[in-house]
Amino acid sequence: MSSSLRGRLALGFAAIAVAIALLAALGVNLAFKSRFDDYLDQQRGAQVQQLAAAVTVMYQAGGGWDTDRLDQLAGAVAMTGADIRLLDTGGTLIWPTADSSTSEMAQMHQEMMGGTGPLAAPIRVPIAVDGQSRGTLQVALPEGNVPVADQQFRSGVNRMLLLGGVAFAVVASALGAWLARRVTRPVAELTAAARDLRAGDRTRRAAVSGPDEVAALARAFNDLAASAEEQEALRQSFAADVAHELRTPLTILRSQLEAAQDGVVELTPALVSSLHEETVRLGRLTADLETLTSADAAAFSLQRAPLDLADVARSVTAGFQHRLAERGLHLDLTLRPALTCGDPSRLAQVVTNLLSNAAKFVPAGGRVTVATDTDGGLTRLCVSDDGPGIPEAELPHVFDRYFRGSNARANGSGIGLAVVAALIHAHGGNISAANAPGGGAVFTVALPVTDMQKPVLTAVEPTAPGSPDTLARPSPVPDERSGH
């Protein structure tokens, strides 16, 4: 992790930090330079106005310009490095004249301050006295004439920007490395948990907390691990139950057949009937396992056709009434037209499993009701009973594979309702389980309504993985399915 994601994140944070620091320093430097140049322009303008004011007072009313007094300004003007020329209203040069010592001093000072750069273009300033124009002052200042204090200030600011940028880059890089480690730590924990889980530690969970996406991923991983652990426990319990289910009839068959072979008992019709019952029991259990394998297939291959779900329910209940009567149960039918599109044999299996499930829990003298109808765009099948109902804690799990309710009989395989749910979902429908207000369980199947006049093609509906060839064969009538 340190050489991959964490290293790349730290390097990325560091690169971003350095780039931001450089861009910030460059932006501040450019903005400061612009403002500083404006400040220098203001300073030069103020200097020109000061020179103009100093020259203006040298005009004597009625006497014209006092060149002697102007020559006294030569020293001060020369210190600025500026070149000043005073012109009268006619454009004639008044001061300094070509042979004036002022020009020589300005030239000498300019040579001494050669580092200040060449003179800029002259600025023309009108000179007015008592509201009348008396001439024009031309002032040419050195382009590089920046005061020492201003130069030091500018250099100091640049050094601060450089040092601040470097410090920011270092701090941001360290912070980026810390953030990279913090971000990748839960990912590393998730990776370790996944490896431990794959190695066989079903109790391993990712110790990640927080509100972010990685924590949400960790919680989802833990939920998945818990589900896998639960499924593993259910599979082990199911394997033990199936072994018991197989062992009992096989033991009976073997003992009775060996007794008949040894002449201990006669092979009477009653014995043959008993042996037949045990083989039927084995056949039912095998059918359960076959259906479970089919439910794990890649798709349910459904031979779909328009049908009336009421006809399917009527046909199944006709063959189921004898079994219910043997258990002392009453069957009520409320079958209204319920048009849909589906596989008749698979939907018959759904009705059979729901009736078998109800028969396990309703005590003698109880009642089982099968109803079909159409509500809006849905075709509904409802199988209800007046038995003890489903414990509230078990309602969310009644359609889970291998789940057996607390009141289920020991010979239940725990897959009947799971197969029902898989078949209904393969038809594009839904199934729900609830408790009736007056007691008893209610299973409701909802399928899309289909117009019987429209042709329907055979379709393959994906559900859980498996073999279409196996699914194409109708399963034997199941019995003693999973509990509520």
C-alpha cells in the first residue's frame, strides 16, 4: 500500500501543494509589481508637480522669469537626475540655456547615477501665473529612478513570498502525506479483512468507522461477511438435516429388506406399501434438492403462455384436497379470473408449495383459503390459513434459503418458500408474507396482468444460476417444505 496508492496520493498532494504555492507566489508577485509600478508613477507625478511649483514661484510679475533664482534650483534638480527645460509661450528655451551650469550638473549627476536608467519621455506641464500662461516646463525623469527604501521594500516582499511559498509547500506536502496515510489505512484494513475471510476466518470483520464512503464500504463488507457466515451456518445445518432425512428412510428400507431376505418377516402387501412410502419420502426430498439446484442455475427456462391463475389454482387444489382432508383441514376457494402470462407447471409448483407449507402449521380442524383476483395491473394469488401465524422476528427470513421456522417440523428441508420466491421473481412478480389480523399466515403473489388475446413467445427469465435442462422437467409435488 505504501508503494502504490498511499505513495501516489502523497506524491499527488505534494505536487498540488508545490504548484499552488508557485502559482500563489507568482500571482501575488505580479499583483504587487502592478501596484508598485502604480505607486512609482504616482511618486514621479508628485515629483513633477513639485518641480513645476518650484519653477512657478520664480516668475516675477512684470519682470518675467528670474533666471538667477532658477539657477539656484540647479543643485536640487540635479540630485533628482531629471532633465528640466523651461520654455516661454512662444516655445523659446528660457532655462537652462545651452551654456548653463545647470545642464552640466544634470549631466554629471546622470552619469553618477547611471544605474537609474535612461531618461523617460519628457512630461509637459503648463505654467500659469495669475491665471495667465507664462510658459511650459518639460521634465524628463530617469526610468529607473526608484528610491532605495522602495527598492528594499520590494526586495523584502519578494523574499517573503519565496520563503512563504517554500514553507507552504513543505507543510502542505507533510499534510498530504498524513492525509494519504489516513485515507489508505481503512482500505488496507479492508484488504486485510478480505484476505482473512478468504483464508477461512468467517468471523473476521473490518474495523472501520466513520461517515465517509470508505466506512460505508466497510459496513457493506461486514454485512456481506455476516451474511456469508450465516449462510455457511445454514448450509451446515441443512446438510445435517438432509443427512438425517436420508438416513431415516434408508435405514427403514435396509432393515425391512434385510429382514425379508433373512425370512424374519414376510414380504406382505403391507410391507411393500411401507417400503413404497419410504421411497416416496426419498423422492420428495430428492425433488427438493433438485429444485434447489435449479434455483441456483443461471436462469429459469420458463415455457410461458397466457393462462388464468384461477385455473392453475383450481387444478392444484383438486389434487390436494385429499391430503388436506387426511390432516383434518378444510379448504376454501375464492377463485376469480386472474389472467397472466407464465409457465403453468412452475406456477402449479408455487401453489403446491404454498399449500404444503400451510398444511404443516394449521392444526386439525383449521382452514386454508386460496383466492385469486385482479387488482389494477396485477394478478394476485393469496394463500392464507388460520394457524398460529409467523413470529414477527422470522417474517423477514421466510423466503431465505435453508431457513426453517422455530415451529417447523423436523422433516422440513427449508427450501420450499425459497423456491416459490425464486419462481415468482423469474415471472417478473413479487411475493410477500404477513400475519392476518385475526391470526394465521397470509402469502400473497402478485404477477403482471396479461391480455389473453395477445400472443406470447417462450422466454427465458433470469433469476439465480443453474441448468435450464434440469428446470425444464417438472418437479414432483413437494411436501413438508420450509417453515414460515
